[in-house]
Amino acid sequence: MIRRTTLALALGLLCAGSGAARADVREWDPERVKSLAEQLRVATNALYDAFHKQPIPGIAQNKVYYRLKQDIRTLRTDTRHLSDALAQGAGRDETLPIWQDLMQAVRRAIDHAASVFTTRDVDQKARAAAAILDQLAPYYDPDAAGTEPAIR
């Protein structure tokens, strides 16, 4: 019984201590966030255009190509949704899920662009969008992992 109590106390202290190291969310700045969302809208439109200018790759890359195509469509659509919501006065809580989805989609786009296309156009445009999403991170989750895809 003493061991369980000691273990519970130790875990409680460990959990309590870990919260102190967490960075604080930056104070919500509606004008700055809206401005970044508009920049993101321009960047994702450029990404969309760059993707559609590329030749469709061979059959061996079809699955990755269509995953990338969907992610780029998602980025464009969700960025428009984020920008419109912010323009209508939506705040952090309302737009957090959109930002989280955008972070996941841009990571996958960066990850897949290099394996689908031989040119770097799509990769560069995806990284430009990712850089803007990273600038939004302090307003949503300052401890979020960056948009760089995982190393394989």
C-alpha cells in the first residue's frame, strides 16, 4: 500500500512539474493572425498552382501523388476557411482545429513532394506555406512540433 501511495505521489509531482516547462500561448492578436492567414492564403494558392503545373507522374507513384493532391486541396480549402473565419471575428478556440489540420497537411505535402516530383517547385511552395504556419504556432500552441516532416 505504501508503494502505491509513493508511486502515485511521485507521478503527481512529475506531472505537475512538467507543466511549468511548457511555453505560454502568445496573447491573441487578431490583426496579426488575420494578416498571417491572408499570407497563408496566397502561399497555398501558389502551392496549388505549382502542383497543377507539374506533369502527372508514372503509375508507380500514383498513391503518393493522389495523397499529395488531396493534401494540397485541403491546404487551399482550409486556409480559405481559416482566413474567412478570422475575418468574421473568430478567435483562437474556434480556429485551433483548422490550424491543427493545416499543420498535418503541410507536413505530409512537404514529405511527399520530393518523392513525387523531380523539380523542387512544389516542395518550395509547401515550405513557404509551412513557414507561415510556423509563425502562427505561438498563437495556437507554442510547444507544437514544427512543420518539418519526420525523418525516415
